[in-house]
Amino acid sequence: MENTKAKSLNEVLKELQGKLVGEKNYARFGNEFPLLIKFIDANDDLSIQVHPTDELAQKRGKSRGKTEMWYLMESDPKAYLNCGMKTAITPQQYKEMVANNTICDAISNYNVKRGDSFFIPAGRIHSIGKGCFILEIQQTSDVTYRIYDFNRKDKDGNTRELHTEEAAECINYTVEENYRTNYVPAKKYGREPRHLSVLHHQPLRFGQTNDHRPFATR
């Protein structure tokens, strides 16, 4: 068999362009594959964070913001996560609650199990709790603002950097009744949330196939 050099996904995308991701998606995202797909196995509580919208990210010199979704795999029976505001607060109150370590009191908390799904548009405050095993599908972006890290310290006694001011402008302070995504499992494929292929509520369809099942890129 002839030896062939391995190519990155972005290299393949540069060659195939719209044939790989569809012409509209290629026009929108260019030679950067538009999705990152991760498996997150949380052995401890992860920091509370928020991501900016595309508009705000570009205003700050970044290419795009980040919208994502979570799908719970088989997790610890006591697994939980935080998602969305449960208390109406102002940006100033948010800053005060971060400073006095009460910000968690304003965020909705969920006990979770396999099959649960959460759609997290840019601006929605969130964090993954200990015991969660999550499939995370997100825009290709590394813009994250850390809001709170439970005052944890490293071996030198230093706490992690927080982005309190940057996050204050990003957060959607609107309170909703429920942030968990309700969905009807697709009969053909089993337990599949309807947001798996959605960013900004716009389906990302790849190629010409009618099979829109999600697939992992890494």
C-alpha cells in the first residue's frame, strides 16, 4: 500500500471546501472546521464561565464567540451541573457576588443523568460539576471568560485568573424557567437530542447525504 501523509481536518477542508461541509457553511467559516467535539470527564467541579457572542468577540479582536451544547453520557449518580441564571441580578450585583463568593446562589443547578441535554448559547453562564461525563459540541473558538473558580489555589498558593469585567458584558442576565433541553429521541438512532447539529439554531449539514447524525471530529 502506498504511504500517504496524514492530513489535518483543516487541510482536508481546504482541499474539499464546500464538498465537505456544504457551500453555505464554507462561505460562513472558510478553511476552519466549524465544530469542536470533546468528551469531558469531570473529576472535580470545573470553573464557572461564559462565552461571548460573535459580535462581542469580534469587537474584542477575536474571530468568533462560542455557542455550545452538552449531552450527558453515563455519569456518576450524584453528577450535577450549573446552567443559566435563576435569580435576576444586575451586572453590578454579579460583580459583588463574585467578590463575596455567593455567585453560585444566582445560578440554576441541575442533577443530571445519561441522556440529558443542555443547549448553551453565547452569554449563558455555566459550569460542569464533579461526576459528569459530557459530550460537548461547540463552535471552533477558544474564547472563554472565567467567572469563578471556588477560590482554589495552586501549589504556590495562587488563585486562577478571573475575567470578572470581561464576563460582565457577556452574560445574559435573563432568567428562564428551564435550561434543560427537552427532546424526543429519534426512533432510528436512539437517544439523540435535536440540538446536536445546531449552532445559533441553524443546522450544519455536511455533504449531500440525508443522514444528519452527529459525528466526532476529535
